[in-house]
Amino acid sequence: LCSPLVVDPNGKFGLGFVRDKNGNQQTLDVPGSVATWPLGISNHGHGPVVVGFYWNEPGDFHCFFYDGIGAYYTLDFPGASATYCDGITTSGWIVGEFIIDDPDTNELIENGWFVYYNGQYYVLQSSLATTNPTRFKDINDLRQIIGANFNTNTLVLYDDGIFYNVPLPGGWLLNTIGGLNN
């Protein structure tokens, strides 16, 4: 179990935590951050590893990887002004989002999605991957990725290099997207 956006007993906002089946709890707080938002959890490595994002100041967002034994690692997409990580597989594949802004005008240059593994970033090549408001949320051990396109009110599934639009039942409206199992 992992959860974002909690307030600790001292009143610090923007912490997360991991809790195991025995009730042991570990606070997630990237050192030096203003807030830490865990979004994905897996049993990769030493046991529960977590990905998410943190910020140091408004507009300064970074992806983090928590290794399950106390160390945090920052994963910033090359050239990005903001990087978010949403899901992780048991073998360590991570899905996330990057934003590249013009530093002088703050104008959006590129907004895209990536998969990260073993030090390499792989951009998801599809118009669906860079057309807002498509949001990819999770990745499973088969490396299938689930997301949602709120303009078309469809789920989006990425499987073996192909994007599929999955329509909702008639009359349903998409509100959010959760996880994806194997």
C-alpha cells in the first residue's frame, strides 16, 4: 500500500507512505523536497519500491524512485522542465510524463510520455502520447500501459508498440484512471 498527500503529526503537508501487510509503515519524503507524491508501487528489488514525483519549489517537478531500503533517486527526462513517474513493474520498467517549456517565456514546447528502464528513456511514439489530455497511468509486467484520453472519453492501451482506444460503455463518463494488472 502506498499513499500520497498526507500530513504528518508535525503538520508537514505533502508526504507519502508505504505500509506492508504486517502494518509496518515507512514515510516517503524525498530529502530537500517541499512535497512528495508517490504514485506507483511494485515489489521490484528489495521490496516495495515506489515511484512518483516531488517538487522543491513551485513549478520544479522531478520524478523519484524509492528503492525500498531508504535511498531516493531522481529520474529527470533529458531537457525536461518537469518529469513525473506514475507506475513501475516488478522488473523495474517505469512509465512517466515529461514537459519541456521555454525557460524564458514558460511556453509549452513538448508534452510527452516515456518508459524508463535501466538508465534509458524510450519516448512513446504516437500522436496519442503527446496530445493533451491523454494521461498514461500505469504499466504492468507485460509492459502494457494504460491511460485515458479525456477529450475522446476513452481508455488508451499501449501494447507491443500499438495504441488502442478502448471506448467506455454508452453513457459513461471518464473521471480518472487507476492501475493495470497483468
